Amino acid sequence: PQVQRANGSWTRVDSWPTEGDDSGDRSGLNTYDVGFDVGWEADFWGRYRRGIESADAAFFASITNQQDAQVLLAAQVADAYYAYRTTARQIEIAQENADLQLRSLDITTKLFKSGQSAELDVQQARTQYLATLSTIPDLEIALQQIENALCVLLGRAPGDLPEIASVPATLPELNPQFIDAFPANLLLRRPDVRTAAWGVAAQSAQIGVAKADLYPSITLFGTIGWSGSSVNGTDSTVTTGVGPAFTWNLFNYGRIENNVRVQDARLQQVIEGYQLTVLAAASEVDSAAISVVKTKDQQALLAEALEAAERSLSLSTKRYQEGYSDFQRVLTAQQSRAARSASYVANQGAHISSVIAFYRALGGGWQPATSEDLIPESIRQIMAERTDWDGMLEDPVPLPQ
């Protein structure tokens, strides 16, 4: 029943005269009544059915919204974690380059002191060494900032990340497998696409709700009541009533029809939004896939370039020590080795980030969230102490088909 109403009252009335010998006498009267009304509108035109459809769709849209946030959070945590490892590796590479340059500085210093080279070689080696060392503090700042960002994503205080202590010193070598094309239905696994689709469903049902106002409504109502008083000679009475009620907004058709048109326009709006969401999703998948492929190709080229730079540094250093070339070739080889090693590690990090972006573009792992995912046990206990949830906090999350 759409109408359910219970009412009751009790009244006590006392009276007594204010003049005469009987001024102290008084009389009392009690009256009471109880009633209950109920009304049920027959859903001939689907007003309530369509309203339930709209509410269900809005509810499932809220679930897919949470799942979209879950996928985004997981991707951000993974991205920040590997950004931390990439930056840590860049610090190691910078330190390795500084160690190589320090050995060159030692060689040039010994040769200068023995009179076999000029002071210019010493100062150039010193400049190169100090310049490389100066890049490390900036990387350490970035490393701490990434760690703090990761703490925020995990809901922890800055510095509360003991897991970082066991982070490997190297980055993983990924070898993702791809197919040439993806089924369009795969995009429907993305939570944001499903949210947009449920938004269309919710708004579509609102048109049916608005159209139902064009037709008459028939309501079956019933009432029952009991009343009585304490006056002698009066009887308690029971009243009942039952019957139909008929309403029809005959003179509001213009307003009702315009409301139907408004709901239809809103439906077209959310349909356009859904189509835009799908196009954006397809674009993200394609962009992430091409980024994965190209960074993988670039990684192979950078690996060869780094190997050549290291060989060049080894040969130029040996020729300088033997007196067959000047120190400028060593400096150039050191700069090339430092640049190639930094590019190699940066591209490694970019490749991993591209794989994470591809994973996120496809909607993550598509694992349904449980009640423990939504509300951790500690928070559930706090909420249960504050309010009686009647077991709702432990209920499984309903998933749409």
C-alpha cells in the first residue's frame, strides 16, 4: 500500500463549578479513539514498476561507481610503486656513473702529479664527477615525494611504509602478450562504461513514470476506527469504510506532456554521455596498447645503445691511460654512458606504467567487490556500535547481471 497511516488519541476533561455550596465537586470525562487507514493504487500504467526499475538502475550505478574507484586506486598504487622503484634505480645508476667518474678523476690526478697530463684534465674530470653527484639530491627528493604519495593512497601516515625496505633493486622485465583486436563487448567490463549504461537505464524508466501521469489512477482505500468515552450510557463505536478512489489530472495535460518531453531529452543526454564514455574507453585502450608496444621496442634499442656506450667508455679510458688519446674522449664517453643508462631506466619505468595503464583501460581484473572490500572490519565495528544496521553491513554486495 502506498498509504499506511495509524492514529489514536486519548483526552481527559475535568470540570467543576466555581460558585455555590458544591464548588468543590467536579466531574471528569475520558474520550479515546483509534484508527487505521490504508490505500493501494493499482499500478495499471506501470508508474511504480518503472520507478523500481529506475531505483534499481541507480543503485547498480552506485556499485559500478565504487568498482571504478577501486580500479583507479589499484592502478594508482601500482603506478606509484613502480615509479618509486624506477626512481630508486635511477639513483643507483647515478651513483654508478659517479663512481666511474671518480675513478677517472683519480687517474687524471695521478697522471697530473706525475707530469704526464695537464691540470685541465683533472678539472674536467672533477666537473663531470660533481655534476653527476648534484643530480642525486633531486632524485632523492622525488623518491620521498613518491613514497609519501603512496602512503596517502594506502591510507597511512607519511613514512609508514616498511614494505619499501624490501623493494628489489632492479625493475621487472615484462613481456605482455596482445591480440590484434579486442571485442567491443570487452569494454563493457569497464566500471565507468557500466555506470553510464545504468544511468541510461535509470533515466529511461523515468519516462515511463512521467507518462503514467497522463492516465487516471485508481486507488482502493480502506479505513477502520474505534472510539469511545467514559460517559455513562454511551457506547463505543466502530467505523469502517472501503471503496475505490478515482483521480485524473485532466487539466494539467500540458504540464505532464512537457515533463515527459523533459525526461526524454534527459534520456538523450545520458545516451550521448554513454556513447562518449565508450569512445573515450576505446581511445584509452588503443593509446595504452600502442604505448606498451612502442616502449617495448624502444627498450631493445636503448639496451643496445647502453651496451655500446659502456664499451666506448671502456675503450676510451684504456686508450687515455696508454696515452693514445686525450681525456676529452673519456669525458664524452662518460656523458654518453650516463645519458644512455638514465634513458634506459626511464623507459623501463615508462613501459611498466604503460602496462598498468592498459590494465586500467580494460577495467582492471573485473573481480567483484565484497562487503569486506567496501567496509573493512574495523570500520564495520565502529559503525555497528553507532547504529543498528540489522545485519546490512555483513550482507553480500548484490551484483547486476
